[in-house]
Amino acid sequence: MKRIRITALAEFDLAEAQDFYAQAGLWVVDHFLEYVDKAFSGLVITAGIHPVRFGHHRASVPHFPFSIYYDVEGEDVVVKAVLDDRFGPARIAAHFGPRWSE
């Protein structure tokens, strides 16, 4: 069975998303986190089948314009980022460092 590990950068991404959705109300934050949790749970079964973007597998968060970028490392699914799909490719690439900013 695979385990989900969330990097500090991905936790920061989630905190930013929560701040964004808090403007609409705490119920929206709760709804967002519920679907992120469902997406994480789904990765336990489906990890590795998603397309690779910017060097990491990319899975969508249902009902929200967010994607989870992750790697499979042995029995672990390592979440590298949780990013707003509306950022655009240049900003998403910059999130992963100079290698992807070109």
C-alpha cells in the first residue's frame, strides 16, 4: 500500500489556496480541502497513471481548478505541489525551479 507524503512546498501551496478560498467563506475552504483529501486518497490507488508535466505526475482536484503534482518513490507518493491551474504554464514551471523556467 502506498503512503502519501506532502512536502513543505506543497503544504505552503495548500495554505495559499485556503487563504484564497477563505475570501468566499469558510465553507468553501472546507469543501476545497474535502476534495483535495479525496484526490490524495485516490492517489494511493492510481499513483503513476497520470500524465507527466514539468517533470512530475499531474492529477486534478475534482470540482476545483487545482492540480496535484507528485512523484512515486517506492511505496510513497510524494506530493511536490498543489497549484491553481489558472496560473498558466510559465508560473507553474517557475514553481519547480530554473530547470523548468526555460
